[in-house]
Amino acid sequence: MQQRIVGADTVRMLELGHPWVIADHFTKRWPKGTAGDLVQLVDERGKALATALLDPADRVVARVLSRKPVQLDRRWLLERFRHALILREQYLDLLDTDAYRLVNGEGDGLPGLTVDRYGDYLMVQLYCEGWRPHLKLLTAVLQELLNPNGIYEKARPQNTRELEAVSDSKCYGRLLAGTAAPRRLEVQENGLTFLVSMEEGLNTGLFLDQRENRRALLPRMAGKRFLNLFAYTGAFSVAAAAAGAAQVTSVDVSSGYTDWNRANFEANRLNIKKHRFLVGDCLAKLAELAAAREQFDVVLMDPPSFSTTGKGRFTTRGGTSDLVAASLPLLPEGGLLICSSNHQKTDLADYLKELRRGALQAGCDLRVIEQRGQPADFPFPATFPEGRYLKYVLCVKTE
């Protein structure tokens, strides 16, 4: 195994338990390597620090697999996967649920790799090209351990930030092993049925990290008017309607996702005629709803970190405050505003500042009553704050 020397700053980060080596002037002097090579990280005196997976073309040029010398082989992978499964068996409440994360990258000692379960199928995603040469081995080990009907990989295009919202119909998934899944695969979450796609779209149609947040929403919904912004395929909308919401209004810029939302309602035998599905830019629709003097008891916003539509671009920083300000006139005093973001580079303190700016713009106060994040199947090391990315804040509007 070849050695790679890291500088004092990286040594300090590694000694603090951080699993990444970020490109710097030391890594630029490294011998040429190939993505997927295992290297031994050492300090300038030659002291061994960790075994890492090389990805020389990425900003994160190496990811730590172990503090000890290891081989990335069948035996080592089996052990890591088994540890991940044990954690979920011990700490996860999966009642009436067969869609959840099996491997969460750094949180399961497999940095840059995720594996999700969707019923009898698995979805692999590589956030590090260092895993690419080992994909065949990964697939074989998952087959041996879990024997799924099929294993897919969902590709992650480099230009995601430039993609239009209408890209939901493009196929990014490919079958690695086993038999093909139906075009719309039914999975269960908290006793509800959702349709996912193992091939179409950048995502499968169901964000697994919001499962517990959807469950927590259920007891708050009976008889309420619920507005779901950036509804995507409507998982929160379905949960609200199934819990007895008087009316659910879903807003999304994509007509394709809105049709998928309706299909999810129908899969749960929910009467779509009782609910509304609006296609358009969320800020524009908020203005229309305000002009019509509509009121809602609960408003939820879960925008993407970055999106491009025909009318402009949305970013978490700056865009969130405008959304909050536009949403608050639709809530009565005592109404509930739920704000969510998965933007890794925005921490909770900065996110709360966005909510504060929005409330000040609207001339209201927001009282935070609850803060939530990702569930136990999305663990992260305490030494890796980047792993705590999901912010889910419940606020009550006060005058």
C-alpha cells in the first residue's frame, strides 16, 4: 500500500476523528494515483495515521476507511455492512416500514457510500468515485448478505446544480444485479404506501430522511388545512391527508412530480377531489393564495438546497427568508410553520437567522417549539459535523 504525506492541518483533523482529506498544497504533491486505490496516510515524520480510499479528482481527495491498516475485500465489507444492520435492528422503529437507509456513508464507516432499502430492492449511491472500481465487489457482498430481488445504482451527475426541475423523467438509475423493479415500485412507510422509481429521476421519489418527521406530523393534522410547498411527489401531503387533514394543498413547479403526487394519493385510496394540486413557482403561488385571502393552519416548506426554474433560481441562503415572509400572511395567529432544509453547508444557527429575517419582513414573531433532524438510519460521527445536515424546525406564528 502506497503512502501519502499529509500536512499539519490535515493531521490535526484526522487526529480529531474527521474522515476527510481536503485537497491542499500537500496533496498536490502526491504521486499520481487512481480513484479506488487504498493509501496509507502518514505525517511528515512517517507516522501512520489511517487507511484511506483515494479519489484524486475530487475536492475530498481521500476518505478514511480505518485508523488501522485494512484491505478493502469481501471480509472487511461484510463486517462493515453487518455492523450497519445491527445498529438499525437495535435503534430503529420500522413498524409498517420497508423503505429506509441501510448504509449512511461516514456514519457507518463507509465514507462516500450509501445503500437504501426499498422493499425487496436496494439502491446504491456513490458520492465518491473511489468506490467505482469496487462496485462489483460491493454488489456481490450485498447479494450474499441480504439476497434482494435486485440492486440498483442511482448515478449522481456532476452538474446537478444546473439541471432544470423538469429532469424528473430522465433515467439515472441502472440495474446492477437481480431482476428489474416495476416502473413504480410500491413501498411502505409508517403504514402508508408510496410509489418510487429505481430508474427515473435524480431521486427515487421518497426522501427517507424525513420518515420520522412525517410520522410526527400525523397527530397534528386532524381537521387542519395544510399547505405543502415544494411538495415533490407528495409524501408529506399523503401523510397529512391520511391523518385526517380537512384539505391538503400541494404546490410544486414540476407537473411530472405533481402527477406522481396524485398517484401516491390514489395508492392510499385518498380522495384527490378533496385536495388541491397546484403546479407553479412556490413564491408566485404564495402571492396568489395571499391575494385570494386564503388561510391555512399548517404550512410546510421543504425546498431543495438549490433549484432552477423558468422564473429564476432558489438558494437556501437568502431564499428561505423570502419564503417565510411570503408564507406567514397565510397563517392565523397560532398557526404552525414548518421549515426544513437539507443544505449541508448551512448550520442550524444560520438557518434560524433566515427564519428570523423572514418573520421580521412579515412583521410577525415566530416561536420555535421543536427542532428535529434525520432519523437513526442516517447516523453521523460526532467528529463529522457535516453529517448532521437535516434541519426541521416547527414554529408558531405570534403577532
